[in-house]
Amino acid sequence: MPWSLKYALRRLFAKWQSLATMIVGVLLAAIVGSNAPLYTSAIAQVGWQQALPDQNPADLQMYIRTGIAPIDFEDFGAAWSELDSVVTAEAESIFAPFGDWFGGWISWAEMADHAIIAGVSRPRPPEIRLAYYDDLRDYIEVTEGEWVSDEGNTVSALISEANAEFLGISVGDVLTLQQQGWDTSLVFDVHIVGIITPKDTDSPYWFAPNPLGSPSAPILLTTANNLVAATQFTPTPTVQIGWRSLFWHGRLPYTSLPELKHVLDNFEPTLRRTLESVDLPFGPPVFTTGISPIIEGYIADVDLLNIPFGLLLLQLGVLVIFFLFIITALAWRAARREVALLQSRGAQNQQVLRLHALETFIICAIAALVAPFITRTVLAVLIPLLTGIESIPLDVTPTVFGYSVGTSIIAWVVLLLTLLPVLQLPLIAAGGSATRSRTRTWWQRYYLDWVLLIIGLVALVQLTQSQSLTTSGTTQSDPLLLIAPALLFVAFSSVLLRFFPFLVRLISGYAQRRRGAVGVLASWQVSREPLQYGQITFLLALAIGIGWFAISYQATLTNNQQEQAMYRTGSDVRIEVAPTADVITLEQTLRENEVIESVSEITRVLLRNVSINRSAGRGGREAGELLAVDTTALQSAQTWNSASDWFPPPLADDSEYGKPLPDNTAAVGVWLRIDTQQWINFGQFTVENYPQPYILSELGTVLLKLRNADGNLVDIEMTPDRAALDTFVEELEASQEEESQDFQPPTNPDDFEPRVFDYPNEGWLYFEAALPDISSWRIAGLTFLLRDQFPGGISETLISGWQAIDAEGQSIPLDIYAGWDLGNETSVVPPGIFISEEAPPIDDTPIMAFQWPTPDNSSFISFFLWADYPEIGTIEVGSPTTVLEEDDIIGIPVTIGRSFAELNDLSVGQRFRLSLGSFALWLEVHSIVDLFPTLYPETPYIIIDRDSLLYQFERIGYREGLQEEFWLTLYDPAQAEEVVSSLPSDTIANVTTVESVRSQFDTDITSLGVIGLLYLSFLIGVTLSLISLITYLNLSAQARLSQFRVLLAMGMPSTQLTLMLILEQMLVLITALILGALIGQFMVSQVLPPLAVSAAGGSAVPPFRVQTDVVLLAQYLLVIVAGIVLVLVLQAIWLRGLSLGSNQRYEEE
């Protein structure tokens, strides 16, 4: 063995305690290196396990099926067994190397559908199948009866609880089955011996198609022998046989996913080639799986983590390497006498360097081999604590060892580089008393910190301007921008530490002018060694700054994820109502729920085109949203807007609109008539309007609109009194002898001359509507819905005889003929509603009338009449040919999003015309906002008062494309699922809760990984700082023994010596705290928002509000202070135990 190697080994065994800090530094460097792939794998594994529940279970498994006909084999069971053994053996040989991930290979067989001839009381029962599944007994419980057996000559089977309940089957029943359609099929009986239920419905065993079947496609489960025996009754139909995988993806390390994908991609062609050698007639196998695309997509997502994780780990590695520079420089400084002794005995520098190279190489080699296992153990403990996942599989791959060896080599080079200055020292400087510390490090002397600061500030400007970690607007991270935090941390710390020597000189000068020697000696010591103390301060400041940043990062991201969930939901729960649901009944149900604090009514309208000004806006059509909200919803919206008057004024109380009805009104009656154009023969044919009561009685629906005291509208269908008309029709038909009369509308009015009849009451029909049991009602309007075909021309509608009817049947005439408006006024003949001079059905009652043109063969016509309907905004129906005067336009105040304003060059106070299909609303910009719950900047949007919008829609009878929603605020948000489950499922189209949105963020592996790395950097930084401090204090104490000896001999108490050391470290600690806090807060305020945006997925709405968890921050600072206090206590104990004699002996030990 060479003497240098022997000397290195003996020195390691003899002086390992003095080299402990160096060993720890090298080991930490190797751990950081091995942590790069292992940490990424651990975070990817966490994300993989959290993403699995969101996938379709069937996509995560493999399903194979083929078919064989029993009639083709003399022994169907043997043929099935041979084919099954080939496929199972192939699958096990390919998937078994993946260990616990491969949970098994389930063979199965299902016979064709059989009709249930007897044994079921349910009318027209569905067809049923007899099936066998491997390992079924391990996954089910027999809740009634017993397990199926092969004994006896009968075919026995099991059935699931759900299917048994649906079919009305119980244990002991006998089902008579027949496979219809084949002459060879025979009737046979199946005895039900047990009812079963799954032990764990979440097991991958039950992925679709479910082995238990469903009520519409039930399955009887039996043994393989029973199924083979049953095939003798149906030999011709094909029996489906196949295989189902049982993959446990949570047990597979992420590092094995690429290999698994490769195996899965090749499994199908491999198995097909294997089956070609099987000499059996079977159908081509069908493979169904979605595993490979899922794995491929997830691997692509994880690949995006390499850059941010790599750069953060690089920052951590730089921190450790810097620690190595400090600690080895101190260690070699302590070994100056040993090096000088070797040089004085004739040893050359190369020989001394070779000696220590072997020594440090052994340290680095051991660290490179041990570090991966230490890292895996630490991550296996920490990851479950941070994520709640009990365990994650982590493999130590060659890549991990490669990173560990690489960082160990870097550490080895650092150790040798720090030895070179010691070798160049003259022998007279070996004792250290003749030299003083420099004031600046080598990178400060070459102004590298200023270069890094400039580069970091340029990247910071890019960050803050774009508010994104990308340079192209995509979600792909830009490495130059991501490295900005690391550069700024190091550069700011180094630049500010340039003032450290000047600061301690000022403090030293101040202490010299004060009484007492403790302050003078403490400040003098720090000012005499500014480089060493500055490096320790630098390391501690970095740790504090990173910790400050990590705490703020987590608090900001956690707070914003909660705000994003609230923003997307609008409140605690957001319910989208199904189109067929009764909105009024659902609202009443919600308001009666005691756990709901408030209910916000929302109407959402999807706009196909929001480019209202083609010349000013961008070209093309762009979709958007019109959101109508009530005042309750504004309570949630105020969170995202600082101004209080941004929302447009709500609609004035409309509960007084309409015609009031007398108290105790039980019903409302009215006389109606419709006249259409007819050809009348007065010697010559002429066109005249003539009553057509069948239009109202047969083809029309009349709705009475009522408004209650709360302003809510209710439509009540009015019923016509057909007695007189029916009698007239019957008498008229009876009087016709030669040709029958058709009282339906003519299919083609031009083909024949219509008949004209003297209808009773001159064609008037009386309509009546019973009112709901509420005392205060107002007539708000009258709606005509007319169907089928009408002749072309001008028709006329007449209204008269309004009356209120009390509970005793007494009628009161209503003088409500003034103040009516037509909702679709542009579709009628001017002047709209007028007072007709026709004979009224009741004496002394006016007649309201309006005329309307109809094109030939119109399929549907509707009219909406409103009572005392004030105009709150201009509505244009159809395609108006006239341009409205500026003074004639009334715009409803609305709030618009910034994107909508920019798209159409709108500003506050401008009016604009919003087209909604067959009509247009005039609106006025009241305010422009950036945020409103459930609305996002990339989609142009308009916010309007809900009552105002519905008021306008009611005016024209528009109800198309409206999505009704309810935003619920709960007393206890944890009861959200309970509230949703209490509602009928057919009334809900979709439900969004804050918790459901928050759960999506839990799978954000980028945020989870970045937070973990920041905390890891903080903990390692603090640890390194304390180790550096301990090392320097020990080495400094040994070097200052002569100083302590003199001070003690001069009568200075050991307590003052302790106080002197405390003051020295207080200078370091206070400087590091101030410096770390400044750097951390600057990074929080400038870098954190865009960095958090990238971590959250490229964009965040609402934007990030920087948060700092003061309590957690105080706890971390206490940890740092406690560590330094512990070091000082140990140092104080050592000093108090010193005596003059022990001081003299210490150097010789």
C-alpha cells in the first residue's frame, strides 16, 4: 500500500472528529445531488397517485376478449383452459417483473344473452347472462345464501343485491333460461343459491364492464365447471372469453412508468403473435386499454418540472458548495501548522496535495455511495408528512448514483482548491498570528456579485412586466427567468455584505469610546476577521431570506388557491339548474334549507358575438358572456373590487307595476276575439276581417301574467268557456246534409272559398284564470301563443270585458284598458294597441285591439302585452330600418369587463347596442372592471342587474339560451355536499363547490414540489449556517487561547469572556436577520407574484395577493435563534470551565 494512502487512512481514523464538519459538508453535497432525481421522482409519484382517482378506472386497466363456440370442440372446457393458459402465461411473464404493481390476471367467460322464461315476476325482464370470473370469492361477500358449488347435476349461480332487487329474485328461486334464435338451444334451469355484494367497490377488480352486470343487463355468476356444463344447452352461440388486468398503479415507482409504457405498447402485438401458434378456432382478440396515453401525458407534464426543480436544486447546491468553501477554508486554516511541518521536512506541495487528495477522495467516495440511500430514507419520511400519502415507492436508480457521484466530484475539487492557498503560505504565517483576514471574498474582488445582480435585475424586470415566467406567453417555463430568484438571492446578499466590514468598524469605533472592555474586544475581533464572519453572516442571511421567501410563497399560494376556488364558484356552492327544472320551486327549497345563509340568483347568457363595433373592434366574431346577478351576489363580488360604486344601480322596485286586483280576488276573466282575413262574397269577392274563435280555442294558449308583492312573475294559463261554441258547431254539423264543414284552419286558403259563419257572441270567447292563494296580486301582462298555420294578411286581436271574480262568484268590472304596451311592438301594425269601435261583448266596456300581419303558413305567432310597463331601456326587435335619434335611446347601466371594453373601444358613459338574435338591447357603460366571480379576463363579459335584464326579456318574451344558477352561501361550508345531495338530481345540471375546486389544486405537483424545495433549502441553509458557526467558534477559540489566557491573567471574569463571545455572535445574528429579512421581503414583493403564477399553472384569477404567515415566520426565526443560543451556551460552558492551567495545556492536546 503506498505510504500516502496509508497515511491518509490513518489520519482519517485518528482525526475524523476534527474533519467531521468537512465530512458533513461533502455528504450534504452528495445528498443534494442525489436529491435532484429522487425529489423529482417523489413529487411525480405523489402527483401520479393523486391523479389516479380522477381517471376512468377502465382506462387504467386492460380488457381483452375473444369468442369461441362450444359446438366447435369436443371438450369446450379443455379448449378454454388451453387458450387461457397461453394468454395468462404470456401476461405473467411480461408484467411480473413490475412486482406489486401486477396484482393478477383475471380470466373470465360469459355466455350469450338468455331470455328468462320463468322464475321472475317482473314483467318483460331483461335478458341475462351466465358468467364466470377468476378470484371472485376474494372480492365479494355472500350476504344471503351460500357460495356456489359444482356438486350435483344442477346449474347454480349467484346474483348481486342490486340485480336481485330489480328482478325480484331471492335465494332458492329457479330461473328458466333459453337462448332464443338457435335450433340447438335448449331450455335449462339455474338455481339461485346466494346473493352477493362487493367488499370494496373502489377495487380495480370492478372496473367496467362490471362483472356483476347492471339491472338492465344482469349477470349470473357461477363456477367454471357450471358454465361449461351450461354450454351443452346452448352449444351454437359464441361464448365470450377474456382476461382483465389487476394493475395497482399506486405501487409502481414513477421511474418505472417509461418502461411500463414501452411494455404496454408492445404487449398487444406480442400476444397476437403468440396466439397465432394456438391451433384453436377463436375470434380475433379485442384489446381495450387507455393506460399508455395516460402515462405518456403524465410523463410529459413531469418533464416540465425538470427546469424549475433543476434550477432550485442548483441554487441549493450552490449553497452547499459555498458552505464547503467556508468550512474547508476554516479546516485547512487550522491545519496550517501540520502543512508547514511537512513542508519544513522537505515534502513538496504536490506530495502534500496528493496526500490530502487521497484523504478527501475517500470521504467523497463514501458520501457518493451512502447519500442516495440517506436521501431516499429522508424523502420516504418527509413526503407522507407533507402530502398525507402513507407511502410512496422510490427506487435508487443508476441516475441517482450518477448525480450523487457528480456532486461528490465537485465537492472533491472544492476541497482541493481551498487547500491551494494554504500551500502557498510562507512558513512564518503557519501560526496565524502574523496575518489578518481579508475584507472581501474573491468573487467580490472581481465584482462577480455585481454582474449577477445586473443579470438578476434584468430577469426581474422581465418577470414583473409580463407577470409570467414565460417569454412567449405560453406556460412553458423560461430558464433565464426562473433562475432570477437564485441570482438575486446570492447577488443581493453579497453586495450588501460589502458594507459589513465598514459597519463593524463603525461599531468598533463606537465601542472604543464607551466604558468597558467587552464591547471593544468583541467588535475588534469581528472587525479583525470580517471575511470569516462575513461569510458566516452571508450563509445565515441566505438561509433566513430563503425561509422568509418559502413561508410567504406557501401562504400566498395557499391563500390564492382558496381565492381561486371561491372565484370560480362565486360562493360556497354554485348550482347550475337543469333546463327542465322548476326554478321557482328549487329556489323555494333552497331558501327553506336551514344550513344556507343566503341564495343568489344568477342568469347567464352565452353571447355568440360580442364584437359590437366591427370597425373599432378586432375582426371576426368573438364569444362572450352576459351575466345577470342579484344584489346578494354582489357581496361575493366585493372581495375582488376595491371601489364601492362600481356596480350599476339595480332596477327600482317593480312590485307596484301592473294593474292592481281587488282584495280577495279568486279569478280573473276577460273576453277575447281574433279576426283573420276572409274572402267574402257580396256579389263580388272582397277581403274582410271576420272572427275565427277556433284559433283561440283550438290553436292558441293564453297566459295571464301576475306579479306578487315581491315583484315575482307567475304565468297562469287561462281556460276558455267553449260551451256556446261547441253547441253551435254541433248544431251546424247536424244541419249539413250534403257536405261536412271543416272548422280547422284551411291547409291552403288559395284553393277554395272559406265559409263565413255567425258564431255565437259574435266570435268572442270568454277566458278565465284561477289565482293562487295569495291576497295581493297585480295583472302584469297577457301572452298569446298561437300555433299552426294562418292565412296571410292583416289579422286583429280584440280584448274586452276585464273582470275580477271573488270566491263567491261575484264579478267586478275592471277598468284597466289604459297603459298597455306590446312587447313585440315592431311586429304589429301601427299604432299598436288602440281602442276599437267594435261592439263589445259586455255593454259599456271598452275594447283594446291591435292588428298584426302574418306571412303565409306561419307556424307560430306570439304576442306579449304588458300593463303599466315603464321603459327602462331601448329595445329594437327585428331589423329596424330607421336610425334612432340619440335623445331617444335609453341604455341600461351595465358593468363591462376590461377585455370587452378593449375589444369594442368602449369607455365609461358610452352606449352600445348588444344584439341577441332577433332583438337588441341598448346598454350604457357604468363602469369597467377586471374581475368578477366566475368570469375570466380572456372572455369578454357584461354584468347587468338581474331584475333589469329579466324585466327587458319579459317585455319581449325572450327566454332562449338562459342558464339559471344559484350561488349559495352556507353557515358551514363543510356541509356543501350535504346540501347538494338533498336536492333532486334531475334539477341540477352541474355543481361546483369550493372544496371540489380546491381538490384540483392538490394535484398541482409543481406547486407542491417548489414549496418543498424552498423549505428544504431553508432547513439546509440554517443547518449549514449553524455548522459553520460552530466550526468557526471552535477553531477561533483554539486560535485565541493565548488571548483568553492573557485576559484571565489580567483578572477578567469568565462571564465577561462569555459576554464577549455573545456580543460577537449577536453582531453576526442581527446583521444576518436584517439582511435576510430585507432580501426575503424584496423577493416576496417583486418575484413572488409572477413565480407563484407560473407555479399555479401559467395564470391566476384573481391575481396573487402576497401573504406572509407571521406566526410560522416567527417560529422559524425562533428556531434559528434557538440554534445560535445553544451554540453560545455550549461555548459559555466551555469558557467557564477554563482556568489558566487548562489554557496552557489545551494547545498541547
